[in-house]
Amino acid sequence: MKTYLLSEIIGLWERVAPIIPWAIGSDSERLAPLSDKLVTNELDGAGAYLTLNLPQGCTLAELLARLSRQKIGEAKAQELQQAAANSFGVTFCRGSFSFQLRMLIEQIKYVEVQIKDTETEIKRIMDLLDSPIQTIPGIGPVLGAVILGEIGDIGCIDNPKQLVAFAGIDAIVQQSGEFERQNNRMSKRGSPYLRRALYQTSVVAATGRGADPILAAFYQKKRSENKHHSACIGAVSRKLCGIIFAVLKENRPFEKRGT
């Protein structure tokens, strides 16, 4: 559910970005310092929705970064300003664009409320399950719920290699007659949701704050072998599958150890 809501909000932001120049105006000089327009109601009421506690003198780049949670920033702002500078000054339909912008922002705010409610419900369910999976570094209620939901009954999995294969993070094996060669690329045959959850967990567990010492050292070892960041995180994910398998199979908390 949360994955679906996040995809919805990303889609809404993709619709918002092209409308901003038309709703505010096509003059690039008026686009750069947005504070004068955002603190007033020149957008037929949309300005009140766009303030969002932004500081005086806020630029277009800062606005996009704030509203998109840092997903859109300086590059998109320059693109919009360039487009506005090379466009005709259309003012007669600005009210319509402002209305559309206001409706999209209202939808985004509504979806954000749904995301918060979904996260609250996920945490409630995970508290009831009392699974030891959340003791593993990098795994919180949301990622823990995804991993548990995708794995299902851990009793159906005999060993960590099966879990690795189910997540689709095992290496591709190429066969031709008696010839067999292992490719370093992931097979990606299994659950994409489990694979993504393992990747996100591995990034935090190996490189984030409070990273696990053993996984962090393993990641650095792979990096010292001149391997790409993604390849190293993939290796951490495979190692993480062994940890998840042991924790769930034995139903015991993860014990952090030193290097």
C-alpha cells in the first residue's frame, strides 16, 4: 500500500512541475525570486497552498526541493526558468493553471496524510507480531513488513541460498552443453519488492548511521576491490539474507558484533 501511495505522489509531482511556470507567470525574472508571489494571493488562492512555511526570499529551486522532498531541485528549476524565458507571456489562462496547481497540491497533501496513516497501521501490526526482524540493522517497521510479507512462512525456506534466489539477487548462470559460466549480474527472477527492501536495508546497514560493523567492513572490503557501489550493496544483500534467515528461523534477536 505504501509503495502504491509513493508512486501516486511521484506521479502527481511530475504533473505539478510543468504547471508552475504557467501558474506563476512566464517571465524568468519573476520566476527566480518566488517569495513575492508566494506570500501573496496572486495565484487566485494557490499562493496560500504554496507557502508551506517557506522563508522570505525562497527561490524556485528551494520551492521544488521542499515540496518534492529533495527529489527535484536546481536542475529542474533552471529547466523551468529557461522554458519560461523562451515562451510567450500567456496571462489570460493563468487562473486556470493556478486552479489546476491548487488541486494537484491538495491531492498531494491528501496522499501524504494517507502515507502517514499507512505507516501508523504498519507499525501497529508489526508491534503485534513482535518479530525479531526489526533488531537487524537497517530494518524498521515498513521494511520489516515488506520482508515478512514477501517471505511468508520461513519454514518453507531451507537455507539462505534459497532466500537469495527468491529475492532474485543470485548470480546468473550461463550454460551451453558441458560449459557453465557464472555471470556477476543479478538474476532478478524473484520478488522485486523483497529485492528492493533488501537493497534499502543493505544501504543503511553497511553505510548509514549506526551501521553494523561486520556488514560495513564487508562493504568496504568489496569497495577496496574496485567494485561498483551497487555491486557491493548487492553482495551485502546476499550476506544480509543469511542474517534474516537465521533470525527468523531461530526466532531470536540479532546480536551486533564487532569486526
